[in-house]
Amino acid sequence: MENEPNLQERRKAYWRANLKILAILMTIWFVVSFGCGILFVEPLNQIKLGGFKFGFWMAQQGSIYVFVALIFVYVRQMNKLDRKFNFQDSE
């Protein structure tokens, strides 16, 4: 049985690591959705994708695809984090 202070420290470290992962993934999503859809739309519009300008495509579809991909990345990272801190679900 684990002692309580050790468990509390593990929980704090786990939460800090979780927030770091979230901050990184949300930053990526912000850069893709805001950056590619608004800030860099003119240079990206020079590229065509399926007959559409790439800046338009990123604003309409690309950021959604990136968000869905980031969900899968988050799940994978959290599973690794659970194993690292020994907070796995018991089955």
C-alpha cells in the first residue's frame, strides 16, 4: 500500500504533465486553425488542393481534421502518462 504523501506527489506530477500535453496540443490547434485559416491564408491560397485554394481548405476542413487527429494523439499520450505514473484502469 502506498503512503499518502507519495500518492499526492504523483497526482500533482501527473496533473502537471497532463496540462503540459494539453497546452502543446491546443497551441498546435490554435496555430493551424487561426494561423492557417486567417493569418497565413493569402500565401496558402497560392497552393491548390482538390481544385480549392489551400488557405480556404484549411479554414473550412483542415483545422477540423487536425483537431480530430489531435484527439487521437491526446489519447495516446494520456495512455503513456497513465502507465508512467501507474494510474491505469483496473479491469
